[in-house]
Amino acid sequence: MKLISTSTRLLAVFGDPIEHSLSPAMHNAAIADLGLDYVYLAFHVRESQLAAALGGVRALGIAGVNLTIPLKQSALSLVDELAESAAGAGAVNTVVNESGRLIGHNTDSEGFVASLREDLGLTPSGLRVCILGAGGSARGVSVALARYGAASVVFAARNLERAEALTELISRLRPECAASAVSLTDRHGLRRVLESSDLLINSTPVGMTTNTDDPIEIEFERLPAGACVADLIYNPLKTVFLRQAEMRGYRTMNGVGMLAHQGALAFELWTGIKPNVQAMRQSLLDCLTRG
Ligand code: NAP
């Protein structure tokens, strides 16, 4: 790592809680790999303090920040300008400080698409996708998949109202992508959806190390042979959901690739330099396997 001096530029992540964030390790690995004069730190910022913290970004000339739970939505109205990626995803995960003007971006969705290519060799074009959940990441991922030409997206959720709201959003933004919703309790409906899905994505927190909910019951065998299964979760690296899919012969990917790629895209927005995604991914794997 370069010695910190008066010319060192600051990057950071804001969130609440923040102590488990892997972003400092991942970004400092990229900075070290390139020998850049930057440092990336983590700050515990409560939602009520986000406006003040973003004021600090302007006042101190911090080059850019990532935002994580629960700040991604609140930032929509606090930045000076929204890039299309953030407006579409309805969330800001990356803020770029352009001479005191804060531009809100979202790199999570593009990160997922990049990971899909790298980990599964899949491009969204023509894909029939089923997404479990209808929260923030379901929105971001579905908007990106639809933008890149997915043939259809079905939101399978316990809260049908949220799923229907996402269906309307996709139909408005990308009418050529057939969007629909199904309740997780509608076994028959869900079975039909699985039978015509090329890609099944878990976008719920069920299966995370810190989550104690019962697994969502999925009849994986209904998926066509050759279908792929993705989990946005990266801790643990292999969720019960992915294990079950693998046991039935489906190719799978976890959330590490999405995390590494969203970070790499943010890094490029801040510095103008494409970082080594593999170095970032490796630093994540090191953290996750160290526990
Ligand atoms: P979110 O906005 O809170 O949405 C979570 C969704 O999961 C909601 O639709 C929620 O339903 C549903 N859900 C929660 N518990 C459930 C259960 N027991 N059964 C059925 N549905 C359930 O969260 P998010 O921001 O989308 O994040 C979701 C997951 O994605 C997290 O595990 C997060 O770590 C992961 N993620 C990963 C990355 C990455 O880079 N790899 C990036 C972003 C997020 P209700 O609406 O009914 O509550």
C-alpha cells in the first residue's frame, strides 16, 4: 500500500450496520493492485445522518462513496443528480463526487449481469427468468435483465402486492419483456413458472448466515434440464438453495461475482480506471473463507 499523504484521495462506504462490510477489503485490494494513491474506509452512518454525511462528502472532497443498507433508497432524494442506472433500480449504491456535485449511480444491477456472463456464461437476451422475492435487489436485477433483452420475468413472492408493483414497473420500462407475478403459496402456479424458466434467482435473504427463516420450498426438478440457478447471497458461499439445485444437476452461481463486479464498476466510476476484478473477487473469497 502507498504511504498516506496529503494528496491521498478518500473513498468510503456508508451504512448501518457497517462492521461486517467487505467493501474496504475489496476496494483496498484493487487500489493496492493498481498502486493508486487512494484509501477506502467504512463509516457507520445512520439514515437520519445521511444528508449530513453526504454534505461531508462535498465539503471534504471525498472522491466517492458506496451506500449500503439502509441508505440506498434514502439517497435518491439527497444526491444532486441521478444516473439512469439509479433511477431504474430505485436505489443508489454508488455516489460520484464531480467537483462538489454528487451523482447517484447503481452498479448492483450491472454487477449481476456481469457476474451472469462470467460465472454462468449467460447473456440476458431471450432468457425466461423467475425471481424469488420482490424487494430492492429483485427490482434492480429485473430492470437490468429486462434492459438487456430478457424475454420474461416472473416475481415469485410472499407479498403479491410488491410483486405486482414490480411487474407494472417492468411493463412500463420494457414492454417487450413479459412481466408477471405469482404468490409463493400458489404451488400450482409456481410449478408452471418453474417449468418455463431458464434462470431461477433467489433475491430473498432466506439462507443468509444471519437469517433464521425456514427455507423457501422449491420443486427444482420442475426446471428444464440446462436451467441455471443463482443466489444473490454470498455468505455463506453455498446456500441450501444452491446446494439443492446442484444436487439436481443445475449449474449455479452465488452472490460473490455480483459483489465483485458492482464494486469494480463503482471503482471505475470514481477513478476512471478499470480495476482487476479477479483481485477484488479473491479478496472477498479470502474474507469469506476466513470467516
Ligand atoms: P429487501 O429489499 O429487504 O427484499 C427482500 C425480499 O425478500 C422481499 O421481497 C421480502 O418479502 C422477501 N423475503 C424476506 N424473507 C422472506 C421469506 N422468509 N420468505 C419469502 N420471501 C422473503 O432485500 P434486498 O436488498 O433485495 O436483498 C436481498 C438479498 O440479496 C440479501 O440476502 C442481500 O444480501 C442480497 N444482495 C446481494 C448483493 C450482492 O452484491 N451479491 C447485492 C444486494 C443484495 P417481503 O416484501 O414480504 O418482506
